[in-house]
Amino acid sequence: MAQLEYSRPAIALNRFGLGARPGDQAPDRPMAWVLDQLERYETLPAEANVHAEGNRLVAESRVRLAEVGAEMPDAKRSAIVEAKRAVRRDFGEEAYAAYRDAVDARVRTALVTETPFLERIVHFWSNHFCISADDGVLSALALPYENEAIRPHVMGRFEDMLFAVARHPAMLIYLNQDRSIGPNSLAAKRARNRDEDRDRGLNENLAREIMELHTLGVRSGYSQADVTEFAKALTGWTAGGLDARGKGGARLAFAFRDGQHEPGDRRIMGKTYRAAGEEQAAAILSDFAAHPATARFVATKLARHFAGDEPPPALVERLEAKFLESGGRLPALYRVLAESEECWAPQPLKFKPPWEWTLSAMRALDREKIEGIAFAQVFDELGQAVWRPKSPAGWSDQAAQWIGADALMRRIGVAQRLADSQPDKGDTVALAGQLLPASLKPETTLQLERAESLASSLALLLVSPEFMRR
């Protein structure tokens, strides 16, 4: 049996891109094709530009909840509770509808993009700095978060993206930072005077995940005491909002509330931070963004995404050095990836998770929808619900998570559904040659030719080893 090897054009289209479309020409200069996209990045494509709706829903629902009591001054408590429950129920339905629309918008953006390398990069950073849209508020905020905190900074500095992420209402709500108050803050003292049991207290979630998952990484020299001190520095960072009658309409935004901030200096990883208020956490965050451990952590994840589940040490070292040399300028890292031979190895280096595989299948068939099924449902069926990872670590980027028998059977089912509903099935072998130029094994070609029907041949292509890997 012939060993699976990809041509450089196929690698450009599939490992760096999101999969070829029938009309796409195989690049005759694959590396230049990837690098050229760095000059053509569109911050917010038209297909993705529906992000304001979810934020408006969240802010307006909060305004409605606040107004319920004022509108019913003589009502019994049970009536007010029921009225608020109705507001929350209506919001939940609206939020999930906004989530479905947002997933569709994200998919459409990926299907039509002319810079698939950078769209892949957007998905990478969105997963690195993930939230989980597992309730109404976060379902509504998922696309605004990606469009406001990730996309504008893809071609900027890592530090700028980190700050945008840490200050975004979606992240603050997801990791309960909006509930965190300093033990010795004015807010804590007032809460204790009113009712000791209502003291919200310090929440360490955001501090821990920034250090462990966003910047330094585990076993990088920080202690639990450092996490606690950083959490104290972050107190006061929260999600605020404008009244629906305010300028520009209702919208959640970052706010700093000095009354919730823990007073005093903070000592973290051997350095004392004396800045007060909002600037204290900002100074710490800037140091984390530039730390050598962060450079190593980010370099490892990028190398793993493009060069294999066990990233080549030499590639990691080059990425790490470029991160430190450039001050965390992200396009410099993308250039290293595109120019590194480790990323152009002819053997398959990665197994496509459901998100990647579905996008590549839809692009291969030049399709913008799966008949009768919402994309949110498809990704849930395949085990990788969009913006809904099972932990703050995000979805796994390694094959072991996705290559189980049940997962493959689900993928086969979706492939058959797509093939059966494809209006123009055409010549599958010719299509395979366009999607995977000079990369199809003879055995695979033979199976496609011998399939009992055109639909079966097309489904076989979508679940072939060549197509499911990159």
C-alpha cells in the first residue's frame, strides 16, 4: 500500500488553508500563496458582521430585568419573580436564536474567505482564548467576543489581543470575574455590614486561566500564592453596560469599579506591583504578555497546530525567539510558520477535528448550507459544538480526541447526508484531483471509481484518509 504524501499545493490549500473549493487553482508557488494573505487580511468580513445583535440582547435584557420592579411597585413579590422569570425565558429563546445565527455567520465567513490561512488563525486564537457559550448570556456574546476581541488583533501584538480578551464582557462573565471583589475592598466591607452571607468574595478563575492557559502555561514558575495575588489585582475589572436609552443603544462593555478593588501592593513571581486601581492588573498583564514562558507556550501551540501533535523542537525554538525578538508581533510568527520546512512535510501531520473537517467538506462541495439542518446542530452532532468547549482549555488540537470509532461513524453519516443532497455530483475523481492535487493514493482512486453510485463515491472521498487529514 502506498504511503500517504501530500504535494506542496495540497499542503497550502489544506494544512495552511481550510480546504480547496472546486474552482480554486492549485497555487504554483505555495509558500508565496500563504504569505501573500498577510497583506490582505480583512478585520471584519461582511459575512461575520452581525455581532452587535447578541450584545444588544444581553444589555437590553438586563435593562428589562431592572425595570420590572419599578413598573410593578405595588405587586406581590411572587408576581415580580414571575415577571422576571418571563423576561429571562424570552431572553433565553432570543439568545439561542442569536447563537444559531452566529454559528451560521462564522461558517459562511469561512466558506467564502479569500484568506483561508488567516481565517484559520482566527479560529486558532478564538480557541486559545476560549469562552464557552453554555448559557443564554454567553450564547449571545460568543460572536461579539470573537469579532471584538480576536479578529481586530490577529495582525497585531499578542499583548493587545490579551488585553482585549481579558477586558471583554464575555470573558469576564464566563470566568466569573464580574462577581469578584477584594476581601478588604469598600464593596466587601459594605456587604459584610449588610449581611455577611452575601459577601461575594474573591474569585480566582480569570487570574488562573490567564496564567495557565493564556500566557505562562503550567509549570512555568508561578505558585498558588501568585494566582491569588493576581486575582486581587484584577478585582474591580468587570462588565458594565449602557442603559437602552444611552448613546448608541444598550451595550455591555468593560468597566472598572474602584470600590471592588483590593487595596495594597501585589507581589507576583518575585516582582512587586505598586500601581493602584485598574493599572495594577494592567501592569501585571503586560509583564505576562512579554514573559519568556509565554513565548514558549504560544510557540508550542502554534507549532502543534501546523506541524503535528508532537511539535518539532527546532520550530518551537524559532517561534519562541521570534516572539521575544518582535515584542509578540503575531504576523512575524505566521511568517515563521509559512517559511518553515517542518510545516511543509509531505506526510499528514494533523487529523482534522469536526470543525475543520466540516468546513473543508462544505468548501469541497461549494455549499453554503446543509439542507434542513442548522450548522449549530451539525457541530453538536459531531462532538465539537461551536464556541462550547468543555473547559477553559478549549477544544483539543490533537488527534486522540477526535479519532474514536463513534466519532468517525458520525462523520460518515454527515458525509453521506451531504453527498446524497449534492445536486451536481459530477466526477469524484476529478474533484479529488482539484481538492488534493497530486496527493490521492492509487487505492483511494480505485475505491472512488468502483463505488456503487456517484453519491457513495462522493461520501467516500469526504471520509478518505487523504481528506480527513492535513
